[in-house]
Amino acid sequence: MPVSNTYRSCQVSACAHSNCCSTIVWVEMLLIHGVYHFRSQRLAFRNDYCLFCAEPRRAVQIRTFDVWHLFWIPLLPLGFWKRWFCTVCNRQPHVATRTRRTFKWAGLVVLLVFSIMFWVAPVMPDFRFGSWLFRIGGPMGTIILLLHLIYTPKETSLKERLGTVHAATDTVCPFCGTQLIVGPLCSCPACGVVRQ
Ligand SMILES: [Zn+2]
Ligand SMILES: [Zn+2]
């Protein structure tokens, strides 16, 4: 499927990747920390495969200066970081979004072990309902997960998906409309973005 060029209308500016620019905040053990992304700069663009969109997409590479913060106070400079973003969903295109198959198999083993444990152990008089719930629910969950793993087709690898993506052939900068300088490095003389 050809890569859509509609990203031009969405005008991905150097700081429009909301997932990145907005402070990522985790609350762990009452510690609020995250990473600020400063000085966003667009460096390059390419045709890519986005795992979140599950489609070939245009991706843009953004460089930022990252600073780790604690309780919103910038404390630790982490240096310059480059990341690729899908111009449609604004996520990093190669970050897996689904539970990996190996994790599902690991979950199956855990469920199986728990199912056996609850059937081997006698029913606790003060936990009768819970014991039977686990005795029945455990094997049921195991069977459902096993059937899911058997009948769900194996996911195509990212490498195979990338093989279906055609390289970018733009001759005009998709961001500022300037004619690209075609050479060993195809770049825009106006905004400096590089075609990859
Ligand atoms: Zn996407
Ligand atoms: Zn340009």
C-alpha cells in the first residue's frame, strides 16, 4: 500500500508530537518524575511501518534535549535524543503495542501452575468460594489462552513489514515545499530536513 502523503496537511511541526512533548509522568511510590523534551528539531523523514497504525506510514525524526524531572523540577540533563514519530498517530512507529506472544506463553505456564496448585491443595474451609473460583477459573483461563495462542496467526515480523515499505522518493520538502537538493544526501536547503 502506498504511503499517504496527507501528513503535509497535518503539518507536523517540531513540537507537535504531543506524546513526546507533553511531560511523561509516572506516579511510582509517591514519586512524580518524568522527562522534559526541550529544543525539538525536525531532522529527517522517511517512509516507515507503524506498528500502532499497522500500516506503512510517513515518519519524521525529531531531536530533543531531554531533562529528567522530579516533581516537575528539571534536575538531570540526559543529553540530545533522536526519535522517530509516525506522522499519523504521533507514536514511535517501531514500539510494539500488543502483548508479545512470548509473554502470552509465559502467562499460560503461570496459569497452568496455579491451576494445578489449587487442585492439589485441599479446599480451605474459610476460603471455600475463592478456592473453587480458582479451581474452575484457572483451568478455564488456561484453555482459553491456549486456544487463543493456537488459533491466532503468528504476527509478521517488523523486518518483513518494513520490506513492504517503499523508500521515500519526494523531490519537494513535505514540510516547507522547497525543492530538495538531490545528492548522496537528499536534503532541504530551507529547513535542513533530510530524506531517508
Ligand atoms: Zn502510526
Ligand atoms: Zn524544508
